[in-house]
Amino acid sequence: MKGLVILGSTGSIGRQTLDIVRAFPDRFRVMGLAAGSNLELLAKQVQEFSPKAVYYAKGTANEDAIPRNGWRFTPMEEMVQDPMADVVMVGTVGRAGLHPTLAAINARKSVALANKEVIVMAGNVVMAQAQRNGVEILPVDSEPSAMWQCMRGEDREVLRILLTASGGPFRDRPLHTLDSVTQEEALNHPTWRMGRKITIDSATLMNKGMEVIEANWLFGVPISRIEVVVHPQSIIHSMVEFADGSVKAQMGPPDMRFPIQFALSYPQRWVNQELPKFKPVEIGKLTFEAMDMRRYPCFRLAIEAGQKGGTYPAVLAGADEAAVGMFLSQQISFGEIPKIVESTLSAHKSVQYPSLEDVLDADAWAREYAARQMAD
Ligand SMILES: NC(=O)c1ccc[n+]([C@@H]2O[C@H](COP(=O)([O-])OP(=O)(O)OC[C@H]3O[C@@H](n4cnc5c(N)ncnc54)[C@H](OP(=O)(O)O)[C@@H]3O)[C@@H](O)[C@H]2O)c1
């Protein structure tokens, strides 16, 4: 039985992680659940899984709704260190997962990482700490998981990674109308159902740029050898080309429970009858297109920040989280997201080999700078 801590248990990744736990009740014991403010759902999860440790954003209404069945309020950094915990699923969003991820690595837990912003912001710090502690980061994001699965059993002589992108909801929308897309349109992803922040990042393709940075850190493949190809069906989750020119693709229905389960069952594979079957005849054909860079300025900004390195990726992540938050609270238009991120990056003075403190400073500065632009 694996002891499991789930950070962000009320979110899309967290809920699907609990679906996997429900499918394998004899394999997991939920030791800790952490959420933000959805205490109604957290209460149900606490009732069902009886964790020892629970965290939520203090001051949220309805704290009393969580059944008092023996749990203790425990900060995330402490929760991940539980001696009975083997795996920590980091399903928080944005900066929230950074400190708990580092605490889990220091405590030598297996870290199943969905919260990609953590590695985008602080890739050098996270990877160095993981290496020092002999901890493997298990990718949960479907594309890095696909790359990881393609590379298993290979000698890692990777020529090229072909990272697939659905292209988001605005792949065919006339360019001149992109500035004025509504929140409802941006939140309507064609193939994946996800949390709000990543759904907006998927519409701007910031998410894809962040995945390039994530893959660069996780697999040590230079950004210049990671190519993004638009694949609207989201069936091939990524491909890896090896030294001899052979290409492996990992594919399956677009359902996050597959990569979540693989991260949790690793190095085994388990039978799960609840997951959808791959039906190639029903899918018919798989298509590929080049990416139209004019359509996705956020993607370009992410690639540039990843290539420059230093604290640029932390600024990218911080400014993006701030700008997406402003869009979601209807303070700025969709077209202003890349403008705010770009001007924040332009004003930044990067630290080349950042410490954790440098990363946190850069992130805080970026959020403040981004917010000030809206006020101006
Ligand atoms: N969803 C996907 O299919 C998918 C795929 C690949 C990668 N990812 C990555 O996985 C991460 C999570 O995505 P998601 O779609 O699951 O997001 P989500 O649905 O918005 O869930 C985020 C979770 O984090 C919690 N949270 C937010 N702020 C917190 C804080 N300060 N302290 C503790 N918990 C906090 C939320 O709690 P409340 O809801 O209770 O406030 C919620 O449980 C993101 O980094 C995303 O890029 C997601």
C-alpha cells in the first residue's frame, strides 16, 4: 500500500487522482489532502478518505463543514513529510506548489508533478535538489508523461522531442478577432477539461511554452531540440526521435487519469477497467500542422524566456499567473495577457544562476509589475 498525499485535491488533477485511488482501494492510503477554498468538496473527500492531515486556505467560510474524523490541520510543507507518505501528488496550481514540492523532495518522497509552474519557475533549484536527494520527479502532465514513457528502456540518446499541441479553442479563429475573445470562449477547450488557469494558458498556448521548459528540465533535452506540432485530436501526447531516426509516439484517449495512474503505479502498469479504450477506427485519422506563431505570442514569450534562462522563466510564470487572474476577474482583455507578460519580461533584470530566494524575488516582482500595468 502506498501512502499518498494530494495537494490540490479539490481541483481537476486532485479529483482525478482520487478517482484512481477509488479504482485501487487496496493500493493506496490517503495520508493528506490539501485544498484552497472549495471546502464543500474537501469536506466530502475528508469524509470518504479519512486523511490524517488536512490543509485549506484559512479564513474560508464553512470551515466547520469538514467532518471532525481525526484529522489535524497541517501546512502543506509539513504534510508532505509524513513518514507514512510515499508519494506526493502536486496538483496545486501556479506558485502554490513550489515550497511543498521542495519539502517533499527534501523528505525523499516520490513527487508526481502536475503543477508545471513549479518547474518552470525554479527548474534549476528543483532538479538540483531532486538529484541531491536521489528523488525522481514523476511527470503527470500528459505530454511530459508521454515523453517519459517513450524514453523508458532507451539510452536517452534523444535527437528531438515532438511535443504535440491541440492548438486550443482559437486555432482557426480570424487573427484580428483574438483580442476580444470572451472568458466563456477561452474557457471552452476543444479536447481537455481542466482547471481555469491552465485552460486559459491552453488558449494562449502559454501552457505549451511552459511544457517545453518543463521537458527541458525533466529530460535535459535542449529547447532547440524540442519542436511543437499542432495535433488537434490530442491522441498522440508526444513523440521522441532517437539517434537512429526512429520515432516513438505515446498515444491514448485524452484523459488525464492515464498519466496520473502511470505516475502513481510507476514502475508498474495496472489494469483499470474504468479508463476509456483507445479506438483507432472511431478516431479515423490523426493530423499534424505547423504552429502559427503569430497566433500565439505567449508561446513565443515562453520559449524566449526558457532560452534565456536565469530568472526569466520565474518572471514569465509570475506575470502570466497575475495576467490570467486579471483576465478571469474581467479586469483585462484576452489580448492584454501577452502584452502584460511581454512588458514585464522586458523590464526584468535577470539573475543568471538563481537561488530559491532569487526565484521568489523575481516572481514577487513580476506579479507586482504586471498588476501595476493594469492600474496604469
Ligand atoms: N487539469 C489538467 O488536466 C492538467 C493537465 C496537465 C497539467 N495540469 C497542471 O496541474 C496543475 C493543477 O491544474 P488543475 O487543472 O487541477 O487546476 P485546478 O482545477 O484549478 O485545481 C487547483 C487546485 O489547487 C488548489 N489550490 C489553489 N491555490 C491553493 C493554495 N494557495 N493552497 C493550496 N491549494 C490551492 C485548488 O483548491 P480550491 O479549488 O479548493 O480552491 C485546487 O484544489 C496546474 O499547474 C496545471 O497546469 C493540469
